[in-house]
Amino acid sequence: DAGITQSPRYKITETGRQVTLMCHQTWSHSYMFWYRQDLGHGLRLIYYSAAADITDKGEVPDGYVVSRSKTENFPLTLESATRSQTSVYFCASSEDGQTNSPLHFGNGTRLTVT
Amino acid sequence: GNSVTQMEGPVTLSEEAFLTINCTYTATGYPSLFWYVQYPGEGLQLLLKATKADDKGSNKGFEATYRKETTSFHLEKGSVQVSDSAVYFCALRGSGYNKLIFGAGTRLAVHP
């Protein structure tokens, strides 16, 4: 089925480990985004990408790395996980950067850092 | 900068009651406005959108009108169902900004 898929759905890792969250979309959308959702902070943008090989920081980029070598994939890597990165992570895509283009979200990855 | 403010929840209603969730925004230029819904354990789903002043977005019995004069985009439904229980997010995407800016979310609980 077409859409946006995230993997894994759940992940438990230890402090200091590297972990990569995967995101794949089948629409060939130009823009892709990573948000994190936390109680008390709502949804905050980590990174976004306007096209393959073009990425930019959002509000809370520290401790995260992204890449976009192919239009359909936008992995998010936590280089050395910390407990403060325990969160639910959502990937999203939009057809373009126009104000009237909605974002379409995946079902999220719940990450726990112990 | 751009921002979105939603009424705090939770909102608790009986089935078939009228729903209003207030949303106001601050933005420069001409943003588009969106309502998203999040069911437990799921991602955010687009519920409706409006892209210019006086536009009315509607879907599944929900409606919201883009009011530029009051900078508001209140969500309404005439008769809620138990299945409408979820968290609702108001959001805007503004000129020159690529990202979607969200309100804090309002949890709705509908009881039979």
C-alpha cells in the first residue's frame, strides 16, 4: 500500500548507543520531516528535508543526524542516545513546501532510552 | 514568530453533544490552517484544512472556518460520537516557513 511507513514501531536502547529510525514514503513527495512528541512539549520539529541531499535543522536538532540520499527515505540517527531522547518520533512528508500542502504522518516510533 | 494556541483539555462530552475546540493563531502573511486528529497509538491524520480567509474546511461532520479578522480556526461538530474520542491538533503552515506549527493538542473524551 502506498503511504509513509516507520520502523521499528518500538525500540528500547541503552544510553550511549547509536540508533537509527527509518522512514519510507511511496508518494515521491519532495519534503520530509522528523518530529518528536513529548508530554508538555507537544510536537517539535527535529529536521526536515526539501529534496534528496538537502536537509535543514528544525527546533531541536542537537543529538540527531539525518540523511536523504534517496527521495523516498529519510532516516534519523541518534548518535549517542540519552534519556532525554526518550520520546515518540513521527516522520511526515508533504508534496512540496507550499503553505497549502498538508503533511502526512507515519504511525510513529516509540523510543525508550534506559 | 508564528504560533498556535488551543484550548486546554480534556474536553468531556456525552454522545450527540455539540463540540467546539477553540484555536487561535499568530502569523505573518497568509498561512494555511489545518486540523489533525490522533487516535491512541497512531500517527496524526489530516482532518480538514483551509487555505485562505473565509474558507471552510469540512470532513466527517467536522467543520472549521478560517477567520482572519479574529485569527481563529475553531473546530466544530454538531453531534459527537464515542469514536470521535482522540486528541485534536490545530496547526498552521505559513509563508516562508516549510514546517507545520502545532498547537498543544486538545484531548476529547466522548461518553455513551
